[in-house]
Amino acid sequence: MSKDNKGSIRIILIIAAILLFGASVYFRQKTAQLFITPYTGPASGHILFFDYPPTAEWAILKDVQSILIKEFSSEYILSMVLLLGSIFLGAAGLAGFSRDGLKGIIGKICSMAKEKPVRAAAIIFIIALALLIPLQRLTIGDRFGAIDEFAYYFQTNLLMSGKLYADSPQPMDAFHTMCIINNGKWFAKYTIGWPLLMVPGMLFHIPWLINPILGALAIAAAFLAGREIYDEGTGILAALILLFTPMFVLNSLSLFPHTSHILFLMIFTALFFRTIKKSGTSIHAFFAGTALGMMLLIRPAESVFVAFSFFIYGLLQFFDKNQDKKQLFSKYLVMICGFAIPAGFLLYANKAQTGSPTTLAFSMYDTEEKWGFGNYGHNSGRGFWNFLTNSTRLFIWLVVFTIELAIISLFEKRKENFFLFSIIILVTGFYYFYYSLGNVEYGPRYFFIFMGLLIFMAVRGLFLADNWFKNRFKALQNAPLIETGILLTIIFMVVSVFPPVFREAISYTHSNALNALRQIINRDTSPDKKLLVFLRSDPDRSAFEFTHNLPGFRDRIVYAIFLDPETNEKVRAKFSDRECYIMDFDFTNSKFFVRPYYDKPFEQREKQVQIDDLLCAAFNYAQSVKNMDKTIELLDKALALSPGNPELALRKAAILMDHKRFKDAIPILEEAARQPGVDTPIYALALSYARSGEKEKGIETFRKFLTVADPNSQFARRAKFWIEYLQTQN
């Protein structure tokens, strides 16, 4: 074949590759947009399962599976097939140019990484940091993406003052905040590892910079870990995969702890594998233990599985005839000493905060949030929901083919691959038994350890696939498959996945109530005045999500939960030097607004205003303070102002049902269900009967509900499920 014909064929192949690549981008954008929306998160599973009997949950899962198959799987698979086709065609078209092109460049990079690994790690760090810092300022900036981030920020402020906790502010009920314990001691529910790392950023008033720095360090550490486990090429590509992983990048721009956790995972992994080599020293062992201890101090649960897996792997080294057993044992003892320092600090912090070295603040914050079926209504169906939605979302939040290539790596039959895979299985299994409500905008964050170890397996799978194709297809023997695949994958991620991910991140961090409330207050109040703002109502009835006060109340705005009149007056007296406002929600127009505090005492306000104030306070006591006695007291006061008011009675019943006091709600609902032309009280009554064990009354009332309800409504569907379920109960 003439050179001109070969050149023409190459041009045709490259043009075809570009067309396939464009089509793959189009279909991937559709799936990415679908699976970064709240509909797919675990929280939506919680909503879908609400008020359904246990047997109905599997029916709901069948519906969800059909959505995944129709709206995700088909388009996702099509996109990946098109992308693979573009890689193969592009590699074939570039076959004649590979020797001195990308292949030569990558060879030089690997050669430099082998001869000067520290320099290579430094270059990787600088490149990553140069990308992460601008992204951070353009997307999240100084805003909190979630209340969890504020809790870490709060704890960092405590540490800066040399304290692990502060005394609770008085009156205590008015200053409850989500994710922060307020029981006489005031501190975040999370461990102090990540807040410790944030302290330098807080000292220089740049807390936002710490995570991009740690993210860049994690990418450099991934290179070193891949180099220690396998070789320089694996380390370079693992670092590249991490750098273009949306889940990792977005978390590195936030104030979440997962980036620091994965950094210490990479450091520990690199130093552990260096330790078990003959070239490893006691210094490597000591800092490996310290890194593992820092992991425990940042996120204990996943770290336990990592520690357990590496412990087993470490024991197996004693059966290796090439190991010096005495030297290995000595290094392990040094590693334990390194681990003991941060682990001891965790025990000390637990003792100071919770009174017990072994009780985490997380466990104290919500005693129902535990591992295992039965907690938060968790069961096998919800475990499957978590696995289904989170694993599906991982395909969006990871670099394409990461999971597929990781599975292929198992055919390499290297013990390291199976070892890393075993940790992934342990973490996945753990979260099957934990019904988490993750923040969807940051991806399935609970699988960060899963992701960190997956990248090494993915690179090994890539090398294995490259060898397999080149050994079986002569046309690909000189084709730069890996080089073309890397280049197109990077472009693919940048143009098809990152845009919708960052659009969602920017939209969420700008519009979520944490930031929106502050913007409204700053807009509608004098900027030179110190303020006290009562959070009276919001659509989710969770005022404690927005009371983001710091210890010492030094900020311009102090937030307080709107409670009963006596408590509100105590708060006003405490902050008498501040102008007082109320943050309210306009349910008609669906927006927050701020207004001056009342100019009259509670007793002199209009009757309807008194009733509304008591209702708002009751909801805040129920949802934010978790004080049901006070909730019922305030609802009864509201009912005393308007005896026989059916709306007030139903609100009382709703709160009782929310707190599983179904028997207390039944008399109220029985009265409300007698009203003509209503269906909601009938459904609520039927549900209360069912939940309190009155099976026959439940069936009868659900049937009555179906005679007046819209047959196509979700409530009608739930009623039918309940009837079927109750009929099967003995």
C-alpha cells in the first residue's frame, strides 16, 4: 500500500474517532446531569421509603431499577462503547506517529520519575495545586456547601483557642446547631483530625486553601504509593486518574475531611510497602504508623478496615522466605508506636468531650445513628438501595473505565491487586449495613477509601488490557493505545463530566440556605450594625441547620432558634447590645425574608400571630431541640387560644407521628377524620393504626381512604401496599 493510501486511511480513522468521541460526550452529558441531582441520592431513598410497609420497599426498588436501566444504563453503555471506539480508531490512526510522539514523552516522564522520584512528586504537586486553587475560588470560594463543613469550621475555632469544647451558651435550647453537640459542652460531633489540619489556614484567614494543598499533596502521594506497590508508570497514571476524578477534585475544594483522609491513606500505603521491603527503615515504619493514626483521627470507621486489612497483609509477610523476620517484627513495633500518638490523642479527645475514651462524639450526637439493620429503619432493602444508587453514581463521579479496569486487573493475578480489592469489598460491605444520608453534590463521599485504592487497580487493568489487545490484533501492535486513551479520557472528562458537576456545585453553594440566609440578612440590614436574628420558620422545619454561631459570638450576626416567648426574651436580654430581627419563610412565594423583631410583648400581639408564634416554636422544639414535652405544651397553648381548630389539631398529630407516638395521635386523627370532604386525616389515622399494631382498624381505614382519594396518587399506592401487608400479618 502506498504512503498516500496509508496517510488517507489514517486521516479517515482520526476523523471517525473524532465523530465517535463527540457522540460519546453527548450521551455522557445526559447521564451525568441525571445522576448528580438529588433524586438519585440516598436521601431520596429515605423519602421513597417513607410510610411504606417493609414488603413494599422491594417493589419500589424494582421501579428504581427500571429507571436505572432505561435512563442511565443504556445511555451510559452507549457512551462508553463510542468512547472506546474513538480510542481504538484514534490509536490506529496515530500508529505511525507514536514512536516520537506521546509514547516518547511518557517514556521520558517515567524515566525521570524512576531516577528522581522526589522531583517528580514535587512537579505533580505544583501542577495539581495550580489547577485546584483557581477552581476553588471560581466554584465554592468562602461559602459552606453543607452544615457538616461548618461543624468542622466550628471545631477548628475551638482548637485555635486551645479547647476541645466550650461551655454551652445560655439559654441552651436557642443555640442548637445541626452536627454540633450542645449538652452543657459545645463541640462538633466529628473527630478533630481534620480541624487540626485546618488550624494553620484559620490563623492566616485562608481556611479554604488547606484542602487544595492537601489535595495536591494527595495526588503526589498517590504517585509515590503506586511507585512503591508497583512501578513508576503505575504511580504516574494513578496520580493522573486522581487529578481528573470529579469526586476527589470537588471535595478538595470544600471543607470536607475526605481529602485529608485520602492523603494519609496514600502516605500510609507508600510507607507501609516501603517498610516491608529490605530498603525500608524504622523511620518509614514510624511515619507509616503515624499516617494510619491520622486516618483514624480524621475518619475512624473506614480507617479501621484499612488497618485490619493491612494488619493481615503484614502478618502474611512472616511467611515470605525472603523476609528477615526479626527485622520485620522490629519495624512493626516501631509502626505501632507511630500509630499510638494520634490514636492516643483521639482517646484523649473522646474522654474530654464525651467522658469516655472509647465513645466518639458522633455516637453521642445521635444514639440512633448506628451500624446495622434496625437503626433508622435500616433493612436489607435499604441496604440494597444504598448500594444501587451509590455504585451507579460512582460511574459519574470517577474517571471513565476506572471501575471496569480495576476489575480487569484481577486477571493479572498479583497479590497486591487482590489485597487492594479486599479492602474495597470490606468498605462496600460496611456501608451496606449503614443507611447514610449523604450530600449528593459531593458525590458518594463515603466511598472515598474505595476510590483511593481503586486507582492503582485501574492502572494495572489498563496495562493488562493494552497487552491483551496488542497480542491479539496486529493492527494495534504499534498503536499508542494507552497514550491515546489517556489523552481522549482527559478531554472527555473535561468537556462532558466536569461542566455539569461544577454547575451543580456552584448552584448549590450559592443557593443553599446556609449562604442564602446570610446574603438576605446582609442585603436587608445595616452593614455596620451587630445583629441578633431569630430563625422562626423554614420549609423543612429545621432551624438548627442555620444557627451557625462560633464560640464567643464574635461575628456580626448571632443566630438563635425562635422558641417560646420566655426563652426568646432571655436571648434578647443576653444580646441587648444588638439589633434584633426575625428570619421568616414566605410559604406563598417560597422565599426567606428578614424583618424587625416584634415591637410588642407576646401577650399584646394579635391572636393569630400568637398562634403562629406558638406553632413555629413547637416545630422548632420538635425538630431542632428534640424536646417533645415542650412541643406538646406549646401546641396545647395554641389550641387553647383556638379551641377545636382542626388545622392545629392535625399539626399536633403530625408532630406526634413524626416522633412515633402513634397512639397519642389516634384520638386527634379520629376526630379530624370525621370531617366531610377530607382524605389526609383518614390516611394518617390508618397509618397510625397500622404502626401501633391495630391491624383490623388499619385495613378498614385504608380501604375507607381509597374510596375518597385520587386513585393515581402516591398515597393511594401506599394504602394498597399497607392493606396487602396487614392482611399477611398474623
